[in-house]
Amino acid sequence: MASSFGHSFRITTYGESHGGAVGVIIDGCPPQVPLTEEDVQVDLDRRRPGQSDIVTPRKEEDTCQILSGTFNGITLGTPISIMVKNKDQRSGSYDEMRTKYRPSHADYTYDAKYGLRAWAGGGRASARETIGRVAAAAVAKKVLNYLAPNLEIVSYVKSIQDLVADVDSETVQFEDIESNIVRTGDPKMVEPMIERIKEVRSKGDSIGGVVECVVRGVPTGLGEPVFDKIDADLAKAMLSLPATKGFEIGSGFEGTKMSGSEHNDHFKMKDGSVRTLTNRSGGTQGGLTNGENLVFRVAFKPTATIMTEQPTVSTDKEDTELKGRGRHDACVLPRAVPIVEAMAALVLVDHALRQRGQNAPLLPDSLLPSIHDVL
Amino acid sequence: MASSFGHSFRITTYGESHGGAVGVIIDGCPPQVPLTEEDVQVDLDRRRPGQSDIVTPRKEEDTCQILSGTFNGITLGTPISIMVKNKDQRSGSYDEMRTKYRPSHADYTYDAKYGLRAWAGGGRASARETIGRVAAAAVAKKVLNYLAPNLEIVSYVKSIQDLVADVDSETVQFEDIESNIVRTGDPKMVEPMIERIKEVRSKGDSIGGVVECVVRGVPTGLGEPVFDKIDADLAKAMLSLPATKGFEIGSGFEGTKMSGSEHNDHFKMKDGSVRTLTNRSGGTQGGLTNGENLVFRVAFKPTATIMTEQPTVSTDKEDTELKGRGRHDACVLPRAVPIVEAMAALVLVDHALRQRGQNAPLLPDSLLPSIHDVL
Amino acid sequence: MASSFGHSFRITTYGESHGGAVGVIIDGCPPQVPLTEEDVQVDLDRRRPGQSDIVTPRKEEDTCQILSGTFNGITLGTPISIMVKNKDQRSGSYDEMRTKYRPSHADYTYDAKYGLRAWAGGGRASARETIGRVAAAAVAKKVLNYLAPNLEIVSYVKSIQDLVADVDSETVQFEDIESNIVRTGDPKMVEPMIERIKEVRSKGDSIGGVVECVVRGVPTGLGEPVFDKIDADLAKAMLSLPATKGFEIGSGFEGTKMSGSEHNDHFKMKDGSVRTLTNRSGGTQGGLTNGENLVFRVAFKPTATIMTEQPTVSTDKEDTELKGRGRHDACVLPRAVPIVEAMAALVLVDHALRQRGQNAPLLPDSLLPSIHDVL
Amino acid sequence: MASSFGHSFRITTYGESHGGAVGVIIDGCPPQVPLTEEDVQVDLDRRRPGQSDIVTPRKEEDTCQILSGTFNGITLGTPISIMVKNKDQRSGSYDEMRTKYRPSHADYTYDAKYGLRAWAGGGRASARETIGRVAAAAVAKKVLNYLAPNLEIVSYVKSIQDLVADVDSETVQFEDIESNIVRTGDPKMVEPMIERIKEVRSKGDSIGGVVECVVRGVPTGLGEPVFDKIDADLAKAMLSLPATKGFEIGSGFEGTKMSGSEHNDHFKMKDGSVRTLTNRSGGTQGGLTNGENLVFRVAFKPTATIMTEQPTVSTDKEDTELKGRGRHDACVLPRAVPIVEAMAALVLVDHALRQRGQNAPLLPDSLLPSIHDVL
């Protein structure tokens, strides 16, 4: 049981890849926010299979329905239920999976945990599960428009295998990313990345890469000591995504090679605000946002499903072999971009609401004694 | 508010570095487990300042008291409260911090969040906060002895700056690590690492590095889809530690350069068990443990406190300068090792209890129909 | 936000009376439990409007769909989503409610809380919201069949206004209750209660009463000190139901008139078990079940909707009048019976799973030292 | 495990009656609230044994220490840990309890749940556990002074056995209650109640009664649909107290005898506010506060400890007898009054913070379109 995420903006997702539907309930959304199915659909379309010729050709329209929580296009403050029906189910493609565990998939571990699994498709471990997250994040972004009007989240493919994009996280725009089907932020890398994906796919193999995400215009003070630090919650959010193997923020693993005198971000007043001259911290100090950009990276391993014969074992515990079938992404990165963005939005809206609940001023400024005088 | 961690074995910590005490309440610990203050003290001593000549010489005895939850040395099933009083407080050392923000520390972000901070020391952002975690983990390890008798957690310094230890995670022993004061697993790296720390300290500078952790003898099926995956919870646990900037499991960021045919872990029967021939997954597939070793790495940035003058701003929002004072670690890695181990233990015991609650068999095997026949 | 209930068997409900659907997600259900839509439907039919001539004649078929969490009729351990589409919406009946607050309804308080409300029907405050609870409880009861095979929950109308049923909670059977449309446990009261309801309805008025619930065959030790006592969670569960104003367990309010020497339940061995000679405790001591029957009562106020003109105020904050319209229950008690039973089942299954998670033996009896020897 | 209560203002308590200490951690308290140990001590003194000659003469000074979360007398926003050391332990008085279960106490159920218990005293089931609640509530009331400046909580003894106090909940003052040692609101009942308690005590027997609580000046809209209704959370809070057997709000059980036309609270504008002409709802409609007074009652059974020989069973499962020893309250009501008040304060502060988090306006009024125009 862990189908819920978030403390104050709390989502609960459900759905196997080949059941009746996948979806999400959002609990704690503020009232009076305009919200329609179109608002949600636009993001679902960005994660949808079949959207370009470098992603899986599986046809899933993924049309959402808002079942509750709005009235005449406005949120009520009550739980918002969003559902996407499952279609295009060719469970015949999966017959062999009934009795054999796909390597580096969750078939074996689900069986080990629960004693059974929904073998017709990936079940709950399918990437289809992320539909609920993306739908919820579409709502989260609407709320963030009010709570943090300057906040913008841009994520993009930073690398595919050894192909590394050169992107300026300070300036890269959402439109830059969406303008190319591989969703990278470096125009020079678009074609090489596309070529690489097509080449690998033609061999029946798969590849991975890194998604980078920047959040600009972040209010200061978001994050909760000591366990729900903003970086801790982002790390959990990202590692909860299928196929992820790593998370780093700011200077990350490379930063471990620096000395403190090189690494520290010095403070400097700028236009009346406390700012830092560098951003090796990646926008967070002590687990709380410091007003600089949040910049983090997420590692995605190569897709486990490949079209070549691989050694494996059967549910009867015999050695055997299995060859991937069906229609799969040779590289999940282009479709991972909106999902990383979605998880970032969910973390941020939750922390923005938590901050308001606990730390909004108890008294108007005019009535407050100066705390610093007292201390 | 986020002083609690865990769902079924739930800890809640408290304490500023310069208040009355730091400590933890553990809720949900199984009854009938032998537990004394000595069991806890041994781990507190491993994280304690002043334990060797490469860590901060601050003298803190950190003697723990168990205030509740045991009776005649046995756990009652009720909340276990463990307290360590604060001592050795030289708040005079901190006077300048009252009015100046230390670069890359949490001084500014706490002020931005709460409108005030405990300026006499690091407050809640002090590494002293981890005492509660380590104390709770000492209890967790006692419980794991019963729930997963073969489980062992070994963590060690994998690198300090560019000094990389060569460690075999399959075989490295706890005693190997504890036998050297830098807590690395590579005998050849002990002296170079110690030298590097002393050299950096002599300059008033600081350095970071990477801690690697291996968990062997893990039961299969631990972790909860889809948000509380074992890797997601480990990532959160580690990024909630002070000074961490990254987490990776199994092949991690390097794995993003491989192809699926290279990366997949093929299954193979061995002694009647389903095993994998390689372990690029790092012991988790679909967010659930697969019985192979959990292997992950955590990046620690160089300590923010350095003894040289640095530009910063004052609480009055003026540009100024600040020089570090007091007694600090030039490199936190040796003391980070038991803390990483502690967080791993807390994640594992929580998931072991969750697994038992939901997924222990409802019927004896003899009465169960074969699920695979039904499906 | 508080659409979730339960710690280990956790339900999250959604739905307004006049939106797309109402439903529930159940998270934490054990795997391998047979479950079909028929299992759920039978309980939904017991709470359905239009089931007899003393309840509202509104036609709602309330047909459920299981959207996830089962595979070939068996639970997977993953979240179970159950949906009931809304039909028969005559929102025309509700036009006046757009601008006027119905007395003793939630119209005004929802507006005060959220700044708007779904005025076309009762919105989230409609009794229709309980569909998700009843559906979840149907699943809970399937699980309890395994976790506590002797457990049985029987609830019944104890009183309607001054008409008090004489029921022996030790022996009353589920079939006795379901055999009469008013769902009382006293055959002599069936006709008087039915007559009273019809008489009140003919005047356009409404009445309330008390539901009593007994749970027999309860395992000992369920309930969690100190806040999630079994009686505390039952009280919350019942007071979370629409129209409830009171809860008492065992001797309840009457017991406050007794002395301790009269009230105490003396222990006595019986067939090798520790039992009590009386049950004024109502099956719980120190918040934990003691193996005796849980017996509690829930007070339901008279339905707020009546067909006579009443003073009220408008959304423009003017005094005005309003007369109830539409098709409503003059007495909710017969339909409240399965809902009280449902909430009891949800509390019990949650505590049974929690108990197993924390307190299942860590060692086989044969390996355990005698705790009582140690203590 | 259930030592925590509250969602946004979350308390976690610990402590057996005869361990090292009892106490509480408060997580989520807003920063910048003045708070000293004196603020807490005054309420602890009101629940303390030995405060008058009708309560237990046990001497417990119950002196509190604030271990964290404040700095120079002001809350930091970080967890507040408050501890009270245990003293005056005469565990010799309890030797017989090691092997015999006290009737209507939690001795047997704790053994049944955990397989052992802290037999030297009541352990976690001791009323001493409420110290943490009262300490936390002292903090809660400080916060409520800011969040809801007009809010006042007054609780008092409504009845002891058949002695019923006549109290006007609209006007009764805190000082009226505290001015008499039995803490009732009816001057005429002070002496009779005191006499009754002394008489019963002289016989070695015990008695129970009802505490009534009124909360005036409540903001509208507090409470969370559908499970955390204000009445549901109050019910849980009260039933989580030792010795409670019932809860009712507003018209309660008596209200079930009325018709809807008698029971409904008609709305009426008054001084520009929406008010009700009667308050049978007890201040809550649809689970949300409507601005009228919250009025509820809590049933306390007679104390289980009496000084006469009673049949019981031994831990060896043999029939035996046991006579109460030690110093106990013959009537807990006078000391229950501040505890009921405490739990009410904890529920209210939690809901006030939750309300602010989710439902504080997203835009200034001037920028908001009129929602009612849109709908």
C-alpha cells in the first residue's frame, strides 16, 4: 500500500495496464480554481504513446474524465477524481508472460511480494500507472499559478547514452523543449538523439539517459525539516518513477570532488533580495528553497523490454528463455520529460500549501513585534 | 512539520543543537525485543564527534536515556522515547551568526521560512539532529535481527574527492570498515584519505565524497508500489540527511550509458532460488527487492563551514563578510557512514513490517488453492 | 481534505451527488482474496434508495464497476478502485437551493468553508457519499473472513423516536434484521416502526433514532494505544456519517450513573479462555478488544429535509423561507443499518492488519523465552 | 502504534506511568508564538493528582521541561518536545498486579495484544499518559489566541451519577469552573457532588459522570469532509481518553426522539452574520462548524480501581481474587475537565491550520471574480 503521495495536496492513484481504468483522486486541492478536462488532457497528450515516430506506436487515446470535485468548471475543494479508461488491450501479446519472468521487469518481484500478478501486461508496474500522476500534476500547475505566480518548471532530455545536450537552465524555455520530438533543450542534439533512438530500435535494443529539470521563480522557504526536505521529497518523487536509478541536485555527484571554498554559494544582495552568486546548492539549503533555481537530474536506465532472446526463469522455477514482444519504447526519455515535470509540480504544490498552513503570518506585519529585537 | 519518518515503524525526532536535548520517539516497534541503553549507545558512539583525530574535536558524550517503551530491558510495543541531553554549548562562538548568514548553510532559509531561527548554533539544521535517527536505527536493527535474520547492512566511504576506494560490495565486512578511522572499505585508501582530510583541514577548507551502502540478505518483495518503492524511500531517506546532493542505486547514472541488452539482469535458478546473473538493478525491480544485494551510493558535498573569510549578507540585508569559527568536521564522510547505515535500517524495518501486515499469508499453504491454477 | 480513512486498510472516497460518479480506492488490501462486483453489489443494494416503500423512492441503481486491483476475480494487493456512476439527476428540483441555504443542511457551512458549493444536490455532503464506504466495506468483510473467521457484525435499528426495540445482542442474527424492511431486531417493533415512518412522511416531516451494532467473535488485542483505541476509531467512524449526533459503547451514558463495584466486569476462566462475567465495557478495555462482544450505539437525528416551509437565509444574506422538495427519506434508519455495519467492518479490518504488522510473533513459540519469566 | 494525533498540528506522546518520563512532541506548531514552561505548567497543575482533597492524594509534581522548539521564549516552527519526569514510584504497591489482571483495567488486553505489559503501574494505559496531551494543548491554546482570537473553550462537570448540574453553556465562564474543586458549572451542585465523592471514597468504591464542553467564538468552516468532520474528530479525541464510554454533540441521543420540524435550526441574519435561531446541531452542520457554539458531552465510567475484593483471573489463567491498593481517584471527573478541554483545543488548532492551508483565499478579494456569478 503506497498509492498516495503528498501531505496537503494528496494524490492517490490506481490502475493496472490491462484493467478497467487508471486514474487518480486529488485530495486537498484549494477551491475556486478553474479546471476543465481540457486542462488535464493537454498534459496527458504529452505523455501519450504514439505521439511521434520515436516512441511506442501503441495507440492509446487516454481521454480523461473528471468524475468529481468540480462544478461548472471550478474546483470545489472536495476530492477530484480523474479517470482514463483502458483500451487497445492485446493481452494475447502477453501469453508467454504468464509463465515466464521478463528480465529486469517487476514480474518476479510482484509475484514474490503478493503471490500473484496481473500477467496480462505490466499490471501496476506498467508505465501506464503514471497517467494518474500527470493528470494530478495538471491540476497542481493550475494551483501553482495562484500560489507562486512566477514559478515555472522546465524539464528536458539532458543526455541519451553518451549524447549530452548543452542546455542553459537559466534560460531554456518550455517551448524550446516541446518543439522537438526528443524533448531536448539543445538544438544541435535533436537529430543525433533521434538517430540514436531509431538505430537502437532497429536492432530491437533499448537505451537510457538523463532528464534535467529546472524550476524557476521558486518562493523561499519551501520544504520541511527534517525528513520532508524539498530535495528529499524530489528524490523520492523521481525514484518512484519506473526505470529511474539516480537523482542528484545542484552540484550532485560531481560536487563531491570540490572543496568547500570552491563549492560554497556566497550570498549577495541583488535588487533588495538575498541571492547567491553561484548555485551549486541547486536552489536548496538545509532542505529549504533559497529562491534560486531548483536544478536536478534523474537517471533513467535503458528500457527493460528488448526484442532479443534472453535467459530467464519460469514461474515453475525452471531456467528458460524469453524474447520481448509487443510495442514498446526503445527509449523512454522523450516521454519521461513531462512525467518528471509532473512529479516536480506535485512536490511543489504540496509544499506551497504546507508552508501556508503552518507559516503564514499569525499577525499582520504592523502588529508583529520585531522578532529579531526579541532574539 | 516533517519530523516523522516511516509508516509502520515510525520515528519522530526533535531537537536543536543548543536547546535542552535532542531525541526521538519510535512508534510501532514490535514488543518482546530485548533492548537496553547500551544497544543504542554503541551506535551513537560511532557517529559522535571527537571519536578520532580526523573528525571535529568537539566533545559531546551523547549519552542516551531510554525514557519509555521498555520494561526490564524488553520492548513493550508502546512508544520508545530516547533522549540525549545537549552539553558543551559554547554559544559565544556563535555570536556573529546572529546577524550574518553563513554561506551554503541553512541560516538564511530558516529565517525565510519561519521568520526567525535559533542562531546559537545550527539549530534544527545541525547535524546533531541525526542523533535521533541513529538511536532509532539501533532499535530497528534489533528488530531486523528477528524479521530478516540474514540481513546485514554495510556502508563505507567509497570516495573522498578524487580518491576512490576499490571495494567488493559482495564481501566487504562491517569489521573491515570499523577498523579504520576514515571508514573506507579499501585498505590501500585508508592512509591517502586520512592525509587528504588532514591537509584540507590544515588549510581551513573542507571536502566531500561518496558513501556506498550494501544490504545483503534482503527478503524479496520489500517496497510498496507505486510511491513507496524501496529505492524511492531510500532516496528520500538519504537526501533528508544534511549535506547530501545525490543518490543512485545499482548502475545509477553510469547505467544510462548502456543499452538494454547490456543492462538487463538475466534470471537464473540457483540452489532452488530465483537469482540474477548480474545486479545492475541494485537489488530492486519495479521498486521491490528481488533478493539480490541492495547497493546504493550517496553524494555528500564538502562541509559548508570553512575557516576563511567569505562574502555574505547580514540579517539587515547588507553585504558583509564572515569567517567560520568553532570546531567543525573538515570532512563529514567518516561520521556519515553510520548515519547512512542508520537510514537504511529504518527504511528496511519499516518495509519489513508493512510487508508482514498486508502480505503475510491469509491462509496456511495447505489450505490455499494454487493461485496460479486459478489465474 | 480528509477523504481517506484507515491506516493499513486505507480507503479514499470521492464524489458529489450530481457529478459524474462516486467511488472509492482501497489501498492496502491483502492479495489472493476472491472478489467480484457481485460481492460489492449485494451490499450496495442494501443501502440503495428505492429498496422498500419506507425509504426514498429515488431510483438509483448504483451499479458498481471494479476498475482495478483484481485479476480474474482475485485481489492483486494493489489499489482497488470501485466506481458507481451517477444517474437519475433531476437538478431542476434543486434550483431554489442555488440561492437559499437549507436549514440544518451543509449548504451554508460548505459555502463558508470553500466559498462555493455544488448547489445542484447535496454535493459532497449528500448521503450518496456513503456508497464508497459501503463498497469498501464489502471488500473489508471478505478480508475479515480470513483474518478473523469467527467475526460477525450485526447492526439493527434499536429505536425510532420513542419506539425502542428489545434485542438480545448476544443472539440476534443478520437474517433476522434483513427479514424486515425497517431493519430492527425486535419482531414486535417492526409494524409500529413502519407505521410511525409512514405517518411522519405523510405529514412531510421526518424522524430519527438509534442504530445498535454488535460485533461477535472479535480477536483480542485489536486497537492501538493511545489515540487509535478501538472505541475511539469506532466513534470517529460513526460520527463521520451524515446525520449522526452521538456514539456510546457498552454501558455508555447510562453507565455514568453506576458505581465502580456495580460496573466492573469481573474476569472468569471459561473453556480455557479469559472471559468477563458481564460486558459493561462493551468489548473494550484500555481501548483494546478483550474478546467479548463489541456493542455500541449511534444516534441519528431526524432528517433535515422536510416538506414544510422553514425560515432561512439566502446566499445574498437576506432572510427568506424555503420548503423542501424532491424525494427524501423521512427516516434514514433502515438505510443507516448497513452503513453502520460498513464502518464497523472498515475499522476492524484496519486494526486486524495493523495488529498483524506490529504484533505477530517475531519468533515461533518454541524459540521464545517465556517473557513472564524474564519480567 | 498510534501515539500521534492531528494532521497539521501533530502531537506524538510517549510514556509509561513508571518509566523514566512521559511527554510529547508537537510538530507543525507555527513559529513566532511566545511560549514558556510556565504556560504549560499552569495547565499541568490543573490535571495534577493531589490538587484538592477529592482527588487522588498521590504526590506528583509533574514539572515540565521544554527540550526543543523554542528559542528565547518564542516558538521556532520546529518540533517542540516537552517532558515530565516520573517520580513518587511505589512499585511495591503493584506487586500483586504482576500476576493478576485488575477487572475493567487494561492489564489483560495489553497482555493479549503485546504478550507482555509493564505491570508496575498502569503502564501506557495509565491516566498519566494524558500529561502529554495537556502539555500540547497548552501550546495549542497559545496558537489559537492568534488564529481564532475570540475562541474560548469551557468544560465542566455536567453530572456525577444522578447529580446533574444546571449550566448555561452560552454564559458559563472558565473562572466559574475553576473556582470550585469539583469543577462543575452549577454553584448549587458543588457541595452535593463533593459530598457524593467523599461518601463513595469512604466505601472504597468509585463513581462516574459526564463532562460537558462548550467552545464559543468558533470560526465557520472548520472540519474536513468527509472523514475528519469536526464532530468525528472530537468524538475520536474524547473516546481516546481513558474511562470514556460515550460522546454526543448538540441534541445528541435525546435528539433522536424529536421530529425534523422540531429539530431543524432555522437560519436568521443577525448583525450581518448568518446565525441559527436554535443550536440543536451543536455548532456543526455537515461536519463543518457553522459559527454557533460547539457543545458536546463525554461519558466517563466509574473508575475501575476500587478497594474491595473482586473476582478475577491470574496470568497463569486461574480464577482468583484481587483487591485494589494504592492511591486512586474515586471519581475522575474533576481532573477530566481540563483533559476534555485539552483535547478540544488540539482538535480545533489542527483544523484551524488545515483550513488556512487549503482554503485561505488564493487571490485578494479584489481580483476574484464572483464565484456565485460564475456558478
